[in-house]
Amino acid sequence: MLTKALISSFVAISLVSSIYADSSIEDDLSGFDSEEVVEKPSEADADLSGFDEEPTQEIESKEIIQKKEEERKVTISGDLAFKTSVGYKEHKVNGVEYSGVNQAQTSLFLELDAKLSDDWKLKVSGDTFYDAIYDIHSTNSYSDDILDAYKTQLRLDDTYVQGKITSSLDAKIGRQIVVWGKSDSIRITDVINPLDNRTPAMTDIEDLRLSVGMFKFDYYYGAWNFSVMVIPENRIMIEAPARSEFFPVDAIFPVAPNPFIELETPNTSWNNMQYAFGANGVFSGWDLSFYAADVLDQKWHIDPDTMTRKVTKVQMLGSAINIASGSWLLKSEVALLDGVKYNSTRDAKSRLDALIGFDYMGIKDTVLSVEVANRHIFDYEAQMSKVVPRPDYVDEDEVQTALRATKSFYNDSLNATALLSIFGSSWQNGGFARIWIEYEVADAIGLNAGIVEYIDGDKPLMKAIKDNDRVFADITYSF
């Protein structure tokens, strides 16, 4: 089973790295015993120097330099990728079989950077994809929601202007991503940007965040950076469609209506305007952050009055710290949230989320990471864990553990990573395991390949997707 393989990989990477740790290091002093001989020009040559240069060449070179500088004001970059995956367990959802080849996606990402002045710049980026598998398997009865979510996409990503107002005050206006917290695998204080959850566990959090339109101002004072954000765009998570492979609602909800309960996008209004404040201090060997936010929740709830799924605002106060000590990086985060709504109760709850963890880098070319988080719900009600008409399936204390091991080979041209993310104090609620490699095949060409296993557990969602296991691969050309 992949879970055992992942844990074995975690140990194996540590052992292999220990062997490499004793290998010889290149001599940093090589070359100091050889003297470089520089031949000085003769006096006659020195006297005649410059007479063979023509003034027109100097003028032309200045024009070429100026032209190149102007060309650098606008640059376009991006990548072209092909992605595929194969499900190796038979499983049907709503009459559609998802085993076998279930992805054949071609995607394009483009990014334009323009220098508007010495102090201001513009970035515009977007991506699009087309997945041919839905035409190849056209006989399957895919719903319109599934085709809209997975077959094609055209999306505007990071798009903003950024620059200096004063020597200590910067502004960044437009769609952007703001990362809060210190964790690499678990979200605690990272509440600003929603996630793309269409294919959970296939990608790390850093590649799942959705940019959001905002006005962001940064003030720098000594070791501190203070950020203020006003967020008018009410963008919410992108979820797997109902009755798709990753959201089999009939296996999760006791009586799931067809069509499933509508997910409403919050209206743009003064009441839904979002605000956030962050303060980050960077010191010798450690850094400390404080956060406050009035933002949209990272999950939806079912409104019992309208019988729709809604995303409402929550208030968050939080803090995060990193401490470096030798080969260790210790990390911790805490967040107090208020106004969190659930399906099985009308009362909004307060919740305390806390995380502790560490990264160990004492083994050559290796990073070992352990993170454990707990989410405690205040004024917990017993029906929140039970099968009710509008279930939540949450415990008073929700524990999540993430174990990660990364090993680099061949001067970082090949990286192997094993990740286990699992829920429950005794890992009883299921999760996922992923092992993958990233290989630089050639200049500007990269290969990513791996395997994902969804681990069965006590939670109905994990039981419902436990057979979604797959191998995956993608190749990317960057330009």
C-alpha cells in the first residue's frame, strides 16, 4: 500500500542521505596555486591605443544598448505543459467509470512583465487548458458541470501594478497572492487566498492558491514590514463538481438532491468587503508575524433557510514564528477564528487552530519535515459529528499530521519527495499519500511524475474517494 511505501520512502531518503553526508566535498581552494599571468601592453601600444576605433562604432553601440534597455521594459514568458494520469482501481461515480487514462490535458501559461517607470511595474498573467479525455471518452455521461470544470479553462491570474509611493511605502493593486504563515503543508493563518480544490492531493498548496483582487500597501520600518489589504473581489474556492470523482455527494449526504445544493458566490457589496493586516519582523535567526483579517471563510456551509451553500465572512487573529537553530527550523502558528458556520447548527462557532512543526536539514541535500495541527471548536454540539440531514462530520478536535521528505540528486536536477497528510489523533480519519519526482530533462524542459493514494478512514468523504488512486505525469516546456 502506498502509505507504507511513503513511510518507507521517508526512512529510505533519510538513510541514503546519511551515506551521502560523509562523501568528500569539492576543494574550495582549487586554483589558488596557479598564478594568472597578465601581459601588459608596451609603451608604444599604449600610446597608439584608441586610434583604430571609429566614432561611429561608439555611437552605434550606445544605440544598441539603449534599444536593448527599451526592449527589457516588456518581457513575455510562460510554459506549455502536457499532463496525464491513470487510475489503477476500478470505481464509478454517477455511472461514469474513472479508472484507466482519465486525463490528457494540454495547458498554456503566459506572463507579461512591463517596466512602467523606475519605480513602477505591471504584471499580467493567465492560463488556459484543454483536456482531450472528455472528447476521447465522449460516450460517458459527463454532466455539464464536470465539463465546465475539467474540459476547458481560460483564467486571469496574477494581474497587478506595483511600485513605490515613498522610500518606505509600496503599493500593489490588482489580482495577487498573499501567503501568510510558516507551514508548507497545512493552512492555519493562511486565510487570504482561496484554493483550487478540483483535484485534491494532486498538487502542493503553493500551486493551488487563487489570486484575488485587492489594494495592498506595505510600509517598511527597521526589521518590520506592515501590510494593509482592502479586498473588494469576493473570489471563493473552486471545488470539484457535485457527482464528480472527487465530490460523490450521494455517498456523503444521507439524501442528496439532484441537482445538488447550489453554491452561491457572495455578492460584491460593502458588507462583503474584506480587510486584512499583517506585521512581519525578520531578525537574526528567527522571524515573527502577527495577523488580523475579516475575510471569506475557506469552506462553505448549508443555509437552512434558503437551502443553498454559502460562503460567509470570518474574523481571524493569528501569529506565526520561525526559529532557526543549527540544522533545525522550528515553526509554529496559531489562529483564533470567530463566526465559523457549520451545516448542522445555526450557531456560528469560534475555533482555535494551532500548529507546531520542524524542518531538519542536517543531512546532505535532504529536508525532513514534520507538522501537526489541531483545530478546536468552542461550544461544540454532539450532532456536528453525526449523520444528520445536513451533516458536518467534524470532531471537537480535528488533528492533521503532515510528514514530508525531500532528497536532491545530480546538483538539484532531480528531486524526490514523499508526503503523507492524514487526519485524526490516531490517523483514523483518512488522508492521502503522494510520492513524486521532479527532473530537469534539459534546459527549459521539466518532467514531473508520481503516484497518489487516497487513504480510507472514518470520514465519509475519505471512504467515498478511497479508490481514486492514480499515477500521474506531466512534461513542461518553459520559455
